Amino acid sequence: MARERQLSRRSLLGSTAALAGAATLTATTAGTAAAATTRDVDVAIVGGGLAGLTAARDLVAAGRTVVVLEARDRVGGRVVNLRLPDGGVTEGGGEFIGPTQDRIKALADSLGVATFATYNTGKNLLYKDGRKTPYATDGLLGSVPPVDVAGLANAAIVQASLDDMAKQVPVDAPWTAAKAAEWDKQTFESWLNANAVVPSAKFLLDVACTSIFSAEPRELSLLFVLFYIAAAGNASTPGTLERLTETANGAQELRFVGGSQRVPAGLAATLGDRVVLNAPVRTIARSGGTYVVTADGITVTAKRVVVAVPPPLAARIRYDPLLPAARDQLTQRLPMASVAKAIAIYDTPFWRADGLNGQVVSDTGVISSTFDNSPPDASYGALMGFIEADEARKLDAASEAEVRAAVLKDYVTYFGEKAASPSSFVLQRWNNEAYTRGGPVSIAAPGVLTQYGPALREPVGGIHWAGTETSVHWMGFMDGAVRSGERVAKEVLAVL
Amino acid sequence: MARERQLSRRSLLGSTAALAGAATLTATTAGTAAAATTRDVDVAIVGGGLAGLTAARDLVAAGRTVVVLEARDRVGGRVVNLRLPDGGVTEGGGEFIGPTQDRIKALADSLGVATFATYNTGKNLLYKDGRKTPYATDGLLGSVPPVDVAGLANAAIVQASLDDMAKQVPVDAPWTAAKAAEWDKQTFESWLNANAVVPSAKFLLDVACTSIFSAEPRELSLLFVLFYIAAAGNASTPGTLERLTETANGAQELRFVGGSQRVPAGLAATLGDRVVLNAPVRTIARSGGTYVVTADGITVTAKRVVVAVPPPLAARIRYDPLLPAARDQLTQRLPMASVAKAIAIYDTPFWRADGLNGQVVSDTGVISSTFDNSPPDASYGALMGFIEADEARKLDAASEAEVRAAVLKDYVTYFGEKAASPSSFVLQRWNNEAYTRGGPVSIAAPGVLTQYGPALREPVGGIHWAGTETSVHWMGFMDGAVRSGERVAKEVLAVL
């Protein structure tokens, strides 16, 4: 099993110059806060991730003036390239794309950023009850780990049930599903306890849950899980759980040559000095018919504002006049999940010679799912693992050395002693990032979608909302971010 | 059934001068932000509610210098007096106290604020299935509404079960309960569905839940509910559900003569110009061994900082260095519940002549529980009702006239045509208040306490946390706020 991500930057590599393949960022870095203290534009966009940048692109194409205010010293938000000490690049955030993720694919194509297949040759590895079991992913079960037959049967029924229920959830208004009230009053854990009754089936679903959401089943509303599954498709192809978890034909199918941040960086380059870095937005105030957006080092006057940051961060901006209660309380109820990414670099992807594809599903350790994150030419090997939910929280206050030791212990367990001595090791700890404070995306506990869902996208006066959390397709993914930018640009153009 | 509250101010009555019985506030109003732009003290306290003011009192008594930075133009936070158009005062926030609430009682005693019994003579009223049933509260069932026998029996078992489970929850560390994991993985709704199987029993528990938490059972972790019950006592008397819901011998037993805000106002008066109003805190930055706390109009340098505001508002302050992930993510996961208070004023408490005590439990309408909020001399009548949870959210965007109409419709249903024409009507809408954004207190969904509970009180460097949400006894009540202030003062004095 696997998963696709929307993440961001490594704290140790803060400067834009540190970004690998950063040539395309040159135009962007010209737009520093010091260069301009006030601007007057049609639309001020808060957040220079894929959502904000896509909105800017479409608004500019329609002849509107914009400024994108980005808090960090780089664009990309939860999508970030990390330079490796010995050269090369790896990804600290969202990196995979897959079928039906049409909008991120179209955007990358337009920028000349090519894709390549996620390494998926050889066998997956199940580590369970202290035993390693390699298994082929092209057999009858696809990539479902070979637990006991009763567990497999139970898991198949559970998966089919989830997909069936997800089909009953309108992606643009999950709260209108006929059974929305019933599904939004219980945790995913409660539902799994009643349905994934075979322990090994529960194990499979638990791993799927933490892999997809970086959250434990107890943290999630069943309705939110069903919405997320339903959203894992496009307008013509309904979402399925399998599309979320698979590599081949799933959300982890492809990667970007040169690293995923090349997409937002390339997009930012086309926007030039419309993108202002190091400009965290503090207040959004209406003044007559216009808005005054105040960021560190720059104040922008605009007719409309697009807020394209995650809901819990949007809550930390001061709004004048106050936001309606529904919107404010929504942002109190969509916390970021908990995740870190750990990438160990080796001279070669040595596991390939052992017939392994680098993908692990494990019932123990701090890392319960991994990927081969090596570059397309395999000039070096990269093992990438997610530290998620409870495991991420346990390590939030640990030193990088402690995290490294815990991660490498797991990698040795899965791949042998060669894994003990990487040439380098990089860690992206999203919970500790000022401008994300968790990841990959917001999650919803019971009661949130049915009571507050409509406030996700409902504009407040001239303030419009974007970001992957607002997308009706591929919410939580790079594709959802791009879709949200396209949607919000249309929304603004309709009234501006 | 009934309940006690920690709430705050009416937006229409913003000025301190508008506060009834405001003589004691004179000293406080002298301490305006304009009078001092910088201060250097031992302890900066963020928030001038009961928690912050109590902490200030104890620190001053120990010889430390303090400043209390209050965002509003009044002290009291979620405790506020509302002046009535024709004279007199009513309460928009926390107003009741009861047995084992020793610390708020001691504080009020020390300030000379007397208590009187909440009006409780005559019969309660059950409105259910379109029928009104008055019932005595001194019978075998106490104040339990007379639903069918099967429902009463079921509700009694459920109540006993909750109390039994609550006894297994250590109030200072609910996450260490032997069954914490089991109880924190499900919603209270899921547990009720399995245990309150008779519909009328479920009705009783639902009303108890919204009355206590202003939240629906689906929004709450079972463990959080059990903790809240366990906390409804003191060090020698374990909490019970009944103590939360009762008037006589319960949390709604007594009120304060002159209105509950006289307590924080009196306390603020003793602190003089140490209290600074209109000073919302924006940043808390460590600079070497000291902290710089920046509020609108004033900057304070301090050795220690006490943050005494609700967690979701504490999240909106900028911290430098960043808070640990555990603390930040905790504040993303403790949203304010949803509540408003509606008080209709009549020439007389006319329901008393009908043998009613003004307390209603209803299965319909925007108001499902009411109190006789008349002054001790009954010189006029006041019917107070809570608009809670889903009902509050439905009305958040409604005009005051619309809310008034909906409330009076309910009051007429319960108390007859005389209720249709109050002499005045006041509304306190906590969800719409900038410096509360919901109420009465924070709530926890499944998974929060077990993963983030320890971060509730754990100091971060020189930053300490207070507020009723941090109290181990009477969390959610005025008493908890006072206890938290006393605890945090001890905590600071131990290191300062």
C-alpha cells in the first residue's frame, strides 16, 4: 500500500538558493518584500503553493493584476525539493501523481516538467508479527499484503463497502448524502471495529488509514473518510480506496523528473515579481469596497482576496470585519494531521538486487510504509518512509539524531544491514514547520462536515477560499490544490 | 436539567461604562493602553478573565510585578454582566456556582460578592412530543424529567455507568486511565447509541449533553465526557453527572448578587493599573532570558508569561520561537463549542404564579433548556435560555430580530402567551465574539486527550498555560478558571 502527498519544506534548507533545480526560481526571488512596500492589484492571493500560484496564473491570463504573498522564502507550500549533501535532490512533500489527476498533470505538461514511473519492479514486503514476507503485486490480490485468508476476505468486503458508501457521497456536498448524519456521528475506528472484525483485516485498514491520512482511524469521521475516497477520482471516474493506496494505476504511479517542486517553481517563474516571498500575511481588512492585506514587509490593496493556505493557518490571520461564525468555527475544526518524511540515501538502490521494489507495509516501527525514492537513472538509492500519526507525535520533540536512529533501525529490519549506513539522511518534519504545523492535510472529526462543510468554499464578502482542502476532486493532493486554484480563479472572475 | 457556564460579553454593550454595577471597574479603566506603551514586569499575563486575574492576584501577593493584557474593553472574559435597557442587570456568560466549587466561592467571598439561590421553587416543565408535563423536582427522581418508565430505567443505568467510568479517569491525566484508549476512540454518540437504547433515555442524555457542553454527542470523545464528569467535584469529592446537571445541590445552585461579572471586576479593581484593556496580544517572543509580549498599543517585557485564554485563541498568537508541535497541534484540536444566551425580561416572573420554576427541558425549538434568571428581589422577571450546538449554528448568521422571534416562540410554547411580549430582550452570541469565537468552552473529539492531553498544562520555556480548559477540577466552569489561575501562579512562583 502507498499514498500521495501534499507537503512542504525542510527547515534545514530554508533558502531558495538551496533548492535543487532552482534555476526556474530566479525570477521569483527577484520579487522580495524589500523591493515593494505597497501594491494595488485586482486580487491579492495569500499563499504561494500550487493553489495560490494556479489561481494567479488564471487571473493573469484573464487580464487581472495579482500579487501572491508567500510566508516562506520559497514557493510550493507542501511541495518541496530537498537538496542532498552529495548532490541530487529528493522530495520532502507531495511527490506522486496518478490516474485521474488531470489538472496537476496538465500543469506540469505546460511547464515542461516530465514524469517517470515510481519504481515498482520486484516484490513488496510485508513485515508482520516479526516475519518478512515478500509478495508480488501483479497477482490476484494486486498489492494487498498476503495476510491470512480470513483477513483477506474480510478486508475485501470492507474495501467494497467503503467504495459503495463513497459512491453515495456527493463530492461537492458530502453533507447532503442520504446517510450523512449517520456516517458523521462515528469515528472511522468505530466503523472498522464493527466491520473489520478479523485482526489482520483491521491491520490492513489501519495501515491504509495512516498511509492515506497520516491520522489514526479514531481521529476521523467516517463521512470524511468516505468523502476522501469519493474525491479520489475526477468528474467522470468515481474515486475508490484502491486508487488512493496503489502505486500502479494509483495515486503513487508517477513522479516528476527533477522533483515535484519544479512544478510550483516553474509556475512562479511565469509570474515573475507578482510573487513576493518572506511575506506572511497577518491581517485582511475591508476598507469600503476594497481589502487591505497586510503582510510582513508589504501591504497590498485589492478588490478581492484569495486565501490559499490550510484552514488552521487561515484561522491565524486576523480578519476585519470578523469572519462569520460558521467559517471561523470550521477553521477551529480542521486540524492538520501529523507527518514527517525520512529519506535515507545510499550509493545504490541495493534492495532492487534482492528483488524488492522498496515498498514495505509493516505492523511495527516508526515507519510503516516506505518507497524507493531513487532518481530515474538510479545513480543513487533513496529509501523514503513516512512517519505518521501517533508515531509522528512520539518523535515530534526528538532530536534529528534520535529520529534518524529510529528510522534506520526500521530500514535495517526491512532491508538488511546495508540500510544501516546511508551516505546521507534527510528529514522533513511537517509538524514543526511554522507555515504548515502538521500534514499532509486537514482532517475532520465526527460532526464537522455535516455542520460546517458548506463554509469550506463559501466566499465571505470579497474573500475567496482555495487550497487542496477545498477541492471536490483529489482533496489532499497536488491535483486538488491545482483544481482549487482553477476553481477560485473562475469564482473571482465571475464577479470581477 | 440545567448547567453552569463560562461565557462573556454582549457585543452591543461594549463599553466598560455600560456594565451594570461597574463602580468596581473604575480602577481598572484607568489602566488603558494609551497610558503606557512599554512595561517591564516579572510576569505578563495574557487574558483578563478569572484565570488571568486570579494568577495576577497571587503573583502580586507574592511580591511579583505583573501586567494583565486584556483584548476587550472589559475584564471577565466569558463572564459578563449585561445592562438592561430599563435598568437592572442580567448575565451573558457564566453565572452559576454550586457545591465543591470552592475556589470561585472563596474568591467571591473575599471580594464581598454575595450569592443567592437560583430560583428553584415550583415545578420543572418537560416539553416533549408536543405535550407539556410539569413535574416536581423533590421526588424520587430528583429533577429527572418524567419520561416513560423504560426510559427512566435505562437513563438511570446509563447515568450510573457514566459515573462509574468517570471514577476510573484521573482528573490530572485522563489519558492514563486504564481504558483511555478504548474510551478515546469513539464518540459519545456511538457510546450512547449502544447504551441509551430506549429512545426517551437517549433524549434525556442528548439534552444533558447539549446542556453541559453546548455540543452534540457526536462532537465529543467519550473519554472527554468522562473526564468532564470526573472533574465536576473537588479533591475530596468525585465528580458526578448529576452534579453537572442539577440546580439544587448541583452546578446551578447559586448565583451572584449583582451579576457574576462583579467577581472578575472586583478582582481587577484590586489590581489597579496592572490591568490593561483593549490590548489584544499578537506576539510572544523570547529574547535571551526574557519574553517580549506585544499587544495592540503596549509592549511588555517579562521573565515569564501566562497565557490565560482558550486554546483556539492561544493558537492565534504568534510565538517566537515556535511552540512545540504537541502544543500547537493541541490548540488545533480543542475548538470552542457553539452557544448563545437569550434573556427575555418581563414585568414580573409570571410563571411562578403558575407553579413553575422557569426550568424547561424540551425536545424541540431553538431553546431546549431555560432558567428563571430574575434578580433576588424579583423586581422583574427574566427568562434565560441557552441556544446550543446545532441550534446555535443554525442561527449564527440570523439577525437579532430573527433570533428573538425564534426564542419567544419557544418561550410562548413553554410558558404561554404572556411570554410573547417581553419589556426587553438581550442576546449574547458567543460564536460571533472576536475574543471567544464560540463557547462556553473547548471540546475534544476522539483521539485528542490521549495524544495531546499532556500539552494542556506543560509549560513551554517560560510560557505557562492557564484558563478553565487547563483545570483538573470544574474544567469548563468559573471555578476551574480560578483554580487554573491559582495553579499557574504556584507554577510560576516555583521558578521565579
